[in-house]
Amino acid sequence: MGFVALSGIAVLNGVVLINCFNDLHREGVKGQDLIHQGTDLRIRPVLMTALVEIFGFLPMMLSSGVGSEVQRPLASVVIGGVVSSTLLTLVVLPVLVSLLEKKIWRENEVEL
């Protein structure tokens, strides 16, 4: 259950960032400006999504009542996964896009 929630958030954050890169590329922004502007534009939505998820699972992680032995590990894993996937989305994804930028958009461009 936690893995499904975590994978959904991670994929959504990646799609939001890549969509922003594509929009900026269509506007003519290229190179490092594309990466910087795209990441700057989408850092707040990505961080807000992650923080909502973390604060939503925090009561489960800190609970000590009946059933907490099931809830606590699930919440801990999801919170750790959200933190790591957010860092990967904001650091690794822009680096990969910058490395593969020419190949990505050169293959997808259609000459009219």
C-alpha cells in the first residue's frame, strides 16, 4: 500500500518537472537556462506535494495506540521514500535532462 502511494507521488513529481522542461523548450529556451528555469518554476509544487505527504503520514509514524505496530513501519517507509524521491526528482532528473538534452529533443523534432 505504501509503495503504491510512494510511486504515484514520485512519478507525478517527475512528470510535472519534465512537462515544464518540454514547455520551456517549445518556447525556445535551451541549455542550462532550460534546466534552471524549469527547476525554479516547479520546485515549489514538488516540495509542497512532498511536504503534504510527509505531514500526512507523520501522525501515523508517531502513533502509539492500538494498531500502531502496523502503521508506524508503513509511515516510516513512505516518509523516507518521499524524501529520497523528492531529492532524486530535484537533483538527478535535471542532471539527466541536461546530459541528454540534445538527444531528447533532436529525435522528437519534426521538420516542417
